[in-house]
Amino acid sequence: MPRAMVLLFAMACGVSVANVYYAQPLLDALAAEFGFSQAAVGVVVTATQLGSALALVLVVPLGDLLDRRRLTLAQLLLLFAALVAVGLASSPAWLLIGMLAVGMLGTAMTQGLISYAAALAAPHERGRVVGTAQAGVVIGLLLARTLAGMIADVAGWRMVYAVSAVLALLMLALLHGRLPHRPADGGAARLSYGQLLASMATLMLHDRVLQIRGVIAMLMFAVLNIFWSALVLPLRAPPYSLSHAAIGAFGLIGVVGTLGAAKAGSWADRGRGQWTSGVALALLATAWLPLSLLSWSLWALAAGVLLLDLAAQAIHVTNQSMIFRASATAHSRLVACYMIFYAVGSGAGAVSSTAAFAAWGWAGVCMLGAGVSVLGLLFWGWSLRHMPRA
């Protein structure tokens, strides 16, 4: 695949995934305008995440059934319409409906583009291509909150969605003339929509690679959410008493994780995916040592964040490379099933993190995160005998 095409996929992934996260720094403005209480305004993010979950189950698998180019362009046009609807919302009900649609279409676009890129790539370069696309996702996710806050400070929250709608139109123009046609694979093209969805259950029950790498992903995403869900609590309290903007800046360190993503993809192409997995999982557990020193040093915290993100991105890309290699005709369904493991791990990590902090403070969070990291490393070691050799 030409390098320019790979970078176009990465850019499109970043623009798409950002839409899912724009609302998070805007919640106070949305509460003030639509009359949500501080306790209830979280429903805006919940609506977006519900849309993401629906996309994984109902929309992303369509990439194995329909022409991927037409599907991608249609979803991008609908995403533009959803962003305009959010920007013009005049009542809480219309706002939530718009957020649901933005979450669904933003997620469908992001995961659909990753599976599209994997389907277009030759087997020997698939890991590199997926790694680069995933780097775009990481950058889009990290910059979304910063961009939304900056625009909202200058022109209000509605302008955030107006700018994003314009970006969606620009991406539509770029992709329209450059995306190659990719008809549905022969086997999936003969399925009905109901059979397509039912086949996802079959993949979850019988695809050993998906099961093993999915569990590793679930544990890894649980670790990430154990850290990020609780981080704001000690940093907002004395002695640091940092602002939300300063706390959010720690997330920008994660951009370095894109280097791990790209390199891990190349190693997976060379058959070194298991070696990369072991090193990255060990690094994930090691990261909790500097993270546990938060009370003494913010520099130690920054070093821990760097290790955590490098490890997580390397594991994520290696997982995707392995599951895509296992089946050449079900990329969209595979990425949808894989991201279901992500959703479960993320939710469990967030819930357990705040509970651990309430009971044992930051030390409890670190023990929990390190324990789950070690569990992931032990599970990987056990799984080696059950995985096909590269």
C-alpha cells in the first residue's frame, strides 16, 4: 500500500474517533445550557458511549457485507449530518439523540477504516498498516479534548461541532477520490444481515486467536482505565491541586505511544508478535512502579505514563495484527468482536479503580493496576501453547 494512502487512513481515523470524545470537556457548558444537574450531565457521555457500543454490534460488521468504499463514504456523510444536528440541538432530547448518532457513526468510521486498511494491505505489511492507522486513532483521541476546550473557550461549545462538521466534509472530499473499491468478500457477501450478526457469535465461540488476544486486550484496557479513571483524584487534591487542563496534559504524553504502535506492527509482520507481546506486558506491569511514586514526584508519574502508553499501544496493534492474520474474510466482524473485549475491560477497570481509591487511596489503585498487569502477563505465557505459530 502506498505510504500516502496509509497516512490518509491514519488521518481519517483520527478525525473520526475525535468526535466520540469532544463532549467530555464540554459537560459544564452543556449542563448550563440544557439544564442538566452536575450529577445528571454524565448522561451526555453515556449516550455517546451507547452509540459506540451499538456501532460495534450493528454497524461495523457491515464492512464484510457491503462495498467498503461506499459504506465509508455514506457513514462519513451521515456523521456530518449528526454533527450539524448536535451543533443545532435546541433541547436535551435532541442533544442526546445527536450524541448517540455521533458516537455510533464516529466509532463505525474509526473501526471500519482500520478493518478497511487491513483488508487492502498485503499480508507482509498488514501489521505496519494497522499500526499506522492506530497511531492516527491515538492522536485523534488525545487531541480531541484539547481542541474542544480551546474552541469552546473562544467561540462556545456549538462551534466545536461546527468545526468538526467541516472537517468531516473535508475528509469526505479527500476520501471520495482516493479510496479504492473493496467489494465484500465472497463468503460474507452471500450472508443476510441477520446471518452476518450471528456469525459474530460463532467467531467469539470458535476463533481461538480472537479469544486469546481478546482476553489480553480486555486486561490491558482494564489496566489503562484503572489508571486514567483515578488519576484526577490525587492530582486535584493537595499538595498538587492541579487544574483540569494540567491533568489533561499528562494525556499528551501518550502521543509517544504512537511510536510503539507503529514499531509493534512492523515486528508483527516479521513474525515477532509473541515476543513483542511478552515485552510489552512486562513493561505494562513495570510502569506501576514509577506511577506509585506520584506522591513524591510528578516526573515519576510522567515516566510511568510513558511506559504505560508505549506498552498498551504495542499490545493493541499486535493483537489486531494477529486476529486479522487468522481470517482474511472477516476483518470487520473481527475488529467488532475484538472491541467488545475492549469495552468490557474499560468498564470494569473504571468501576474497580474508583472503588480501590475510595478504600485504599492511590496505593490501592497501583496495587490493583499492577495485579491486573501481572495477570495479563501470566495469561499470555499460558496462551503460548494454544496459539498457532507465526
